[in-house]
Amino acid sequence: MNDLKLFTMSTCPYCIKVERYMEDNNISVSLADIKKDPKNKEELIEKGGKVQVPMLLIDGKALYESEEIIKWFKGRPDSL
């Protein structure tokens, strides 16, 4: 099982798209809203090198773009 963390922002339509997909498919990962906690924004920059959400951190590696994140989830087993 992978170590996953999704960096989001509540007003971002692309983040909402990923979160809706996760909800519809019973996928649960740790969420880090960069507006609610400045530490999340710092970690986003540290791990990914830029301020862009959504960003899924997979075992320490950054994956950007809502479609790519959803595609990654689609390829995962149902055990998330």
C-alpha cells in the first residue's frame, strides 16, 4: 500500500473534481488544505517544488493535474 496525501484548496474546482471522484469511489487518503493550514502549503512546496493543487503525494513523489490523479486512482486496487 502506498503512502498517500492529497494537497488541495477548498475553492479549487480541480481539487473538488478529485475529491468528488474519491468520494464516489470510496477512496480515503489524507487531505491537506493549503489555505486552512500554512504548514500544508510549506510541505506542498517542499515536496513538489511549486504551489499547484491538486497534488497527490505518492510515497514522497508528486503527481499533479486532476485527470492524472484520477487516472492513478483508477489503476489502484480497491484497498485504498
